[in-house]
Amino acid sequence: MSKKQIILSKCILQPYDKHKFILLEDFEYNGYIVPKGYITDGASIPRILWFIYPPNRPDYLPAAIIHDYLCDKESYKEADREFKNCLNDLEVSKFTVKIFHNGVVSYHYLRYSLINNIKKKLKKRKD
């Protein structure tokens, strides 16, 4: 059985603003190309957890960039799936992959599904 080929280029960043970075070269991961000039905040980790998981740790920063970009350009479901794939390809610990993936899936559920359902119910009550 042959191993899956992983295309992951080096991501080169420069500080842009407080807690934000700009990509200095195109960054590629398995057919997705994040263009030079893309601005990211790295991993959106609650500040209280930064001592365990800093938001711009090189171990998982490429996955965070891919996730941010796909959330902007594609669907959050695709972004979450590719985030998990990239974390695994980067050989991030299974425990961390599980925490990060569950975190983004939960956030997107709360932000898009649950809140939209509540808004719809509130709108129906007004009508």
C-alpha cells in the first residue's frame, strides 16, 4: 500500500498587525493555494489557553492558515475537514487534533446552525 502524497509548502509570514500576520509567498496544501498577501490571525485559541496552545505555534500554524482561508473562500464544513486533515498530515498529536477539530466544529455549529435556528424562531414569533 502506498502512502498518500501530501503537498505542503512552507508558509512564510510577517507580522502585519496586533495578533495578525501576512503571507509573504503563496502557500499550498493539497491543491489549495492561499495567495501571497493573505492575512491570518493564526489559530483562534482563547487567550486563557495560550500558555498551552500559542496561536502561532509552527506545529499547527499551516493548518490554521488553511482553515482561515477556506472559511473565507469555501464552506466552513470543508474548512473544518481540511483543517483536521492538515493537522494529521503535520503529525500533530491525536489529542491536539481532537481538541482543535472539536473546537472549530463546535464554534461553527453555534455560530451558524444554532444561532440561525434561534433567529428563525424569534422571527416566527414576531410574525
